[in-house]
Amino acid sequence: MSDTSVITETILESFSVLTAGSDNLFFNKSTVITGSGSDISLLYPDQVKLNADKIISDNIIYADTGKNRIVLGNSKGFCVFDSDGDPVNIYLADKKETIDASAIRGDNAVFLSGGRMQELSGDEKKVRKIDSGVYNPPYKKLFRSAMISTDKYYGLITGIAGSYYISIFDSVSGSSLVKNIASSSFEFNIRGDDVFYVRGGTGVWSVIRFEIPAKKRNEIKKLGKISDVYVGESGFIYISEKRTYIETFDGAKWEAPAELDVKGICRDSALVQYKGKMHIIEFNVLYEKLKEFSQAKSLKSS
């Protein structure tokens, strides 16, 4: 085993918050879920067995979790669960309706359907329009959508093939705050009052910070030529010329071993595939451990 393989294995085996098999694994910016049909569980950020209906839990395309509720579903509908994994609400779409994305707002589920933001009430089990705006993607066919939520905001991204719009909403009132921030990647995240995302094109990519209250945009880092980038709450991981780098929003950067196969970032944890397993490791922990090993290697070679 090479030195870099030892470093990778040591970091992942010793410091991951969770390790799971790679089969039947769904993950996005909010959740990591495993299983299918009636045998399905939320793995991260909490571990909860979900008592899901097979119609809802098969072919998952979106999921989110808040303090008291969990939502998952597909284009035909979704199920809302309590923190114990028991269903409290099910929404089935009409024949001509498609559910594109959903997130948790308090005890309710907000969702995108037909370009409209709607909300399923947890108490009254009624659907209402939560915002008067229309949130169509730059291209109206074959688009992707996703939502993420925090205590303060929830965000929607929709688009395809390097052309996306990001919209931000108030988690308390549900109202729209910022509409159609232009993005070039499906990667985005929210921390505090900031939205982090990617703009650019071949050879000229950049990580951008958008300050929600001020509606101000500024460039954090030019990335140049990259093959992949994953945006977290504390920083980002990108692959350039087959090398993987982890960098904080303050500009501190370390190169990762070649064996560190990053598949994405959920909230502020990296998902790393290694030897047939998926390891979930906090961004800051991964950064600090790579820093320690890199500095130790430099001292050894000097």
C-alpha cells in the first residue's frame, strides 16, 4: 500500500462520522438516504428508519430534513415524516402534475410544481401557494431542480447544462427574498446570510459568495480549468488536472491524496468513496487532517 493510500485510509477510517455501503444510496445537499421500498432510512444528518410507502420511497429524486420533519419523494408525490420516521402527511400529484423539488419549512413541506412554490401544511393537511412568483428554469425542458433549507432561509436551484437560477426564500415567512441568481453549476450551499455557488465556463470557473440581505455578489476564488467542484458551508473541493484540492472560503488550501474519491458534499460533510464504501466526513475535519499529514510529510522530506 502506498503512503497516500495509508493517509486516505487512516483519515477515513478514523475520522468519518459515518460509513455506509455504496448500493441503494441517495444523497443531495441536505440528506443521505439508503434503501428502497419499505426498507429505507435517513443516514445523515441523523439516523432514522423511515416507515415509507413504496410509491413514495422508490426512485427518490429529492429529500430534506429539519428539526421535526423529514420529506422525501419523486415526481409523483412525497411523504412527510416526524423525527421518529413515522409518516404524518402524504401528497400525491394529479395525473398532469409533476413535483420537481421539496424542502422542510418548520413543520410544513414546501415544494415546486409547475414553476410555482406551494406548501403542504402539517396541521391542516392543506396545500396553498406560498409565493406569487413563477420559478421557471432558463430552459423549460429536461431541467433539474433541488432545494435546501436552513433555520433562516431555504433555497431553490433549477436549470440544466451549465445554466441555472437560484432563488432564496425566508424560512419564517416563506416569502421570496432573491429571485433568479444566475449560476453555472448545480452546486450551491447556504451558510448564515450567504449563498455560495459557481459561475463561469470552460477554463474560467469561479466560486461566488452572494450576500442575501445586501443582495451583493463577490468572487471568492477563480478556479480556472476544473473537472468537478463541490460546494460546502465552510469551503469547497475541486478537481483540476486529476488532482483534488480542499479549500476554505478564506483561501487556505491543501491537496488531497489521489485515492480520495470525493462524490459530493452534504451540508458541510464530504462524501468520499473508498474500497466500495461511502464515508461521510466533516469538511473541517478532512481539511485539518490533510493539513496535518501534508505538514508532517514536508518535515519528513526536508
